[in-house]
Amino acid sequence: MTEDDLTLANQLCFSTYHASRLLIKLYQQALQPFALTYPQYLVLLVLWENDRLPLHELGDRLDFGSNTLTPLLKRMELNGWLDREPLVSDRRQLIITLTPMALRTKPQIFAAVRELVAHQSFDQVQYRAALQLNQQLIEKLQRLLP
């Protein structure tokens, strides 16, 4: 790498960080009418794919530690999005389940997100190419880190 490669503008780490922050701000606009935060939306996405997940599996899927996930889930439970139920066979484990409100609101949330994405300058080909490149980056970085 040359010295020019090490300027802030040429750092992939800063570029992805900046893009991530901007995307989160964008999604927050769509989620605001539902009183959802972006991390709460991610929890819902996982549970809409697979409801009734053990707490540890939900954390693994999101790559959230328990110190992040536990308060997040407590707030979501208080707001009526999900239930945290102890497993009958092992009361130390929690099963996370969507509420009827979360299931009923899914189409409206997806419509808001779809509308938001549709108003951006990405066409479907660009969107999928960016997603694929980002997923490749994630895979490479995961192999490098312990």
C-alpha cells in the first residue's frame, strides 16, 4: 500500500462504516412510524424467518452478544413485539416468540421498507451486486478473525 492508500478517503473500513451508518439512518425513517429501532427490526427479520428461537440461536444469527440482546428483547417484549418464554425442559433457556401484533404488522413494515428502498437510486442489479460484494467481504473477514 502506498501512503495515498492510507488516507481516510481510501480506507475500506471507513467506507463500509460510513455506508452502514447511512443505511441505518435511512431504515430508521421507514421504521419510525412503528416505533422500532434498526436493531429491533433485525430481531424481527430473524423471527419472521424462524419464529420460536432459543435466545442463544437468535444471538448467533444476529451476531449480538447477550449484553446487547437481553435489554433489546426486554424492550421489545414491553412494547408488545415478542414474548420471552422459559423452555419447559430447561427453565434457564428462553424461547423468543413473535406476538400476534408482530405477525400482523409484518406486511406494513415490509411495505415501508420496500418503498424506502424503491426511492433510492439503486436499481435491482446494483442492489444485488452491492449485497453480494458485501457478503463476500464478510466471509473473507470472518475467515481472518478468530
